[in-house]
Amino acid sequence: MPKDFNYRGKTVDELHSMSMDEFIRLLPSRMRRSLKRGLSAEQRIVLEKIRKNDGKPIRTHARDLVIMPEMLGKIIHCYTGKEFKEIRINEKMLGHYTGEFAISITQVRHGRPGIGASRSSMYIPLK
């Protein structure tokens, strides 16, 4: 039997019925501070699109948007600097930034040295 999800002692239904100010009081200090300073214009646009969402994914560059209960179940495409990564918002993501789930760095994989890279590359046979 799976355990019901709680965020700081509150169920998902209780979180949905809370006002934004009540939810902000539950957040960790960094997220609470950023939301108390107010939302940027880009963050407001994303929240408005989420509120009037018709099922389509929302594309955004706002990596610093805190995930709130009204976003649960939505799909957001967050920009990584190169491409838009799909994020499916679930309960465990509450109180985190959207950028945490769209990783912007990739692992570097080095191949063989190219021509002119060093003196030793002169002796690599050309194909």
C-alpha cells in the first residue's frame, strides 16, 4: 500500500486549497525569500499560461520559477541554453526551481586529437 504524499505535513488537496501566501510560509528559506520579493514579468507570464492551460506544454526560459501546487500535473518545457527539456511536474518537485529538472550541462567526451592539436597528432594516420 503506497503512502500518501505529504509536503511538510500537508496533503496535496490541502496545498491546492491554500492561498499563495500560506504556501510560501511552508517553503524553505531561499524559495520563500525569492517569492516574497515578487515574481518577475517572465515568471508571471508562465503562471498565467499555467492557469489558463488547455493541455499544451508551456515553453519557458524561466529556470528560477518555484514549483507551486497549481503546477502539479502540467508539462513545462524549460530552456537549457541549447534546447527545451520536458519537465512533467509531480508532487515531489514542489518547492524546487524548474531549472533543477532541466540540466544545462552535459558530460564532456573527448575523442582523438585533431590535426594540428599537438606534435604527436602528426603521426595519426588520416582516413
